[in-house]
Amino acid sequence: MKLNPFVKAGIGLTFALLWSCPTLAALTEAKNFGLEVKATAQSEDDRDLGTQKGGDVNGIGLDLRPWVYGESGAWSAYAMGQAVVSSDIIETDPLQQSADDENQQTTNNDRKSKKNYLAMREFWVGYSGFTPYPGELLKLGRQRLRNDDGQWRDTNIEALNWTFDTTLLKANVGVAERFSEYRTDLKELSPKDKDRQHLYADAAYQWTPGQWIGLRAHHTHDDGKLDYPEPGVATDSLDKRENGDLTWLGIEANSDAYNWRNTNTVNYWASVTGMRGDRDSVNALNADGTRPTEAKRSDDVSGWATDLGIRLRLDPQWQVGAAYARASAEYEQNGLQSNRSNFTGTQSRVHRFGEAFRGEMNNMQSMSLFGSWQLREDYDASLVYHKFWRVDGNKPVGSNGIDAVQNNTDDVTGAILSSTSLPLEDGKKDLGQEMDLVVTKYFKKGLLPAALSQSIDEPSALVRLRAGVFKPGDAYGSGVDSYMHRAFVDVIWKF
């Protein structure tokens, strides 16, 4: 199997990090190594809303993730690999980018997911000797970055990240850039990730027991070389069409609502974020195939978004709640988000904008109602209803789990000549509604080093169902199917 240079470099760096600890024997003596085994069954129907042939997914996959961790004084090192085999191209990892992005049609297939692949998920070295607090850690390497609501950061990426986590103050400062996917099948980055640097900082203070208020900031500097269209030359979806600089500033407050162990009768969260920056975009060729007068255009962009929620504990096991989010037409997220969090009050993280629809905060507003159940640390379940609208009925929405297309057919034979993304109906704001169900059975618990809390989310073993049924609204027009669904059954066991 031929590995690209970045994958080779990641594997080499992994061994270098491990051997930077005193001895490999010290690692094995502390038994800081293991294997996470994950089996996933996926059923998905009508991601394209019935607008093209195929597009359905029915398969099962096995995801093996060996990991090793070492500690010596203030120094630590960690690495996690991954080997996936499956009967279809399925998602064994909720953090992986959407299949719409990974499976773009390219002339060289450099970003086409395969059923089987090898990967390096993480490899980093850490140092915790700057302060005497146990919650302080500086990490360098490919690592898991995550914040509580998943709307700013929740991804594996190369970064220099400093975390300070104490009883009264939590803070993060870092810089990150994606250089590779470190997968044997995805040899090219998404155009949005090429030459894009992220700088971020956040701090939250517990001003009274259980009540947090914080500030967040994020800046992206994208100076990647733009790919201009050439007359008579076919375009590639991996060509870079946009770059620029964007800055996000936000304020948040919550009652420790994303901590599923809290016993508050009432939990809440609230955040407001503003975004401003500039963007350069490549102009398309003229209708006659000639170059445009101006090769690119420059625009100032700005927007804002808010996310509000409240959750009421009816008794030790049952909770109910409601949430509302709105993002202006020009607002967009920074690209490191997963939008997965514990907003329903259970240990299982749920997609904030639908397990099937998977919306993003861009020209969208949503209203959600939910109920959840938690039986000790053995079971939990969440039932969520979502309703989605466009904010501006004449502008598109951000990427999501829907891949509907508009086909250009031959008038005589009816053969499909080309397909483009299905444009939403002008003036129609109703995107649709969805019902989600997430149910988990946990088995035994295992103790892991504190430094791995970001990297390994789950207890030692579980079985989980994640399912969503989406009903498209008027914005998709009348020529689409009535429903689409996406469902997963995950079985995880950690050795």
C-alpha cells in the first residue's frame, strides 16, 4: 500500500514522540496503551432526496484504533492510529467531514473515500510544567480540539494548544492548520482547508457556583493560491476558489449545562457571536467560455449568530428542554466545528441541528424540542424534534447532510448529461423538520489518564443507536422525495 508523504511523516513522528519518553518499557509498565474496537452499521436512504440514482448506504464496518500514552514528570506523549474495513463507504467516526465533501468528483480521485483505509488520528507531545495546576497542559502535534458546544472546535487537527482548566477558570489558546488528512485514501485536503491557519482563544469564569460566563475569539487567515478557470480546461472540485481573513468574537453564559453529571433543576445556555472579515473569490468564465474581465472579486463579509437553550429536570432521570438558534445570511462557522454536544443532558453527544439534516449556522434558524432520560451511568436516551428555516429566502444555506441535485437531461434520450446542486426555491424559507432518537447502553467503566479526556470520549463499552428522519420543506421544491433517513448502530469496546 502506497502512503503519501504526510502519512509517512505522521507515522514517523508518532514513533519519535513515543521514544521521547524515557523508555518504551515505562509505557508498558504503566499499561498506558490499549485498543478501541468499534463496529458500526449504517442505513441511509435518500440523501439526494430522490434526485439521482444510488446515493443510499447500507453497510457495516470495523474500526480499530490502537493507542499508546506515556508520561514522565511534566512530559507526556500520545498516539492513536486507525484501521477501517467496511462493506460500503460508511461513517465510523462522527468527527469525519461530511461525505459530500470527501466524495467530491475529481479528475484524479485524490479525495474519494474508500471502504478500507489506514489513518493516524492523533500524535502529540505535551508539557504541563508551566503552572502548578493539574489542569494545565501544552500540546504540540495532531490532536483533538474541542469546546463544550462543538460549534467552535471539535476536530482532529495539527495544533499548538495550551489548556488551563481549574475550578474557577477555564482557558484555551492555540494555533492550528491542517496539513493532511493522514489517511491512505484522502490524499488531498478540502479546498477550504488548504493553507488556512486558525488562531483562537477562549476563557470562561465561574462567577458563582455552577454559573459560567466566557469570551471566545477565532481568526482564520487563508492566503492559499487561488485556481483560476482556464478556457477549454475542465474544472476540478478540489480547485481553491476562495480565500481571505475572517474573525469571530463571541460571549457565552451557561449553568454548566453541557456537563451531564450536574444535578441542576434548571439548566441554560446562551451565546452571541459576531463575524467580520474579507473574502476574495474567483470569478467564473463568461457564458461563451472566455475569461472574465476581472479574474476575482473582493467582498467585505459580516454576520452574527446566537444559540439559546433551556433544560428542566423533572426528576433524577427525566429532563425536557427547548433550544433556538439563528445565524444571519452572511454568517458562517470557522470550519473546525462538529455541532455535537451534550445539550440534551445525557452522556451521549447529539448533533445540535439533526442527525440526518446536519445543518450548519449559515442563513439558518432552528427550533428544537427534546426530552431525555438517564438511568445512573447504565442507560441514556434522547428524543429531539427540529424545525429548520432559511433566514433569507433568496440565499443558500451552509453545507449539511443533504446532497440533492438538479439533473440536465437529453431531450431525446432522457439521459443525464450533467448534475449540479439543487437550488433552493426563491422566497421559500421552510427547509424542513426532523425527529432524532439517540439511545445508549453502557457496560463497564474504565479509568484513563486525565490527559486523554479530549481524545477518548466514551466509557469502556457501549451499544448506541443514532437515528434521524428528515422531511424536506417547501424550499426544496416539489420534485423531491418526502423523507430521508440516516441511522447508525455503534458497538464500542475498549481493551
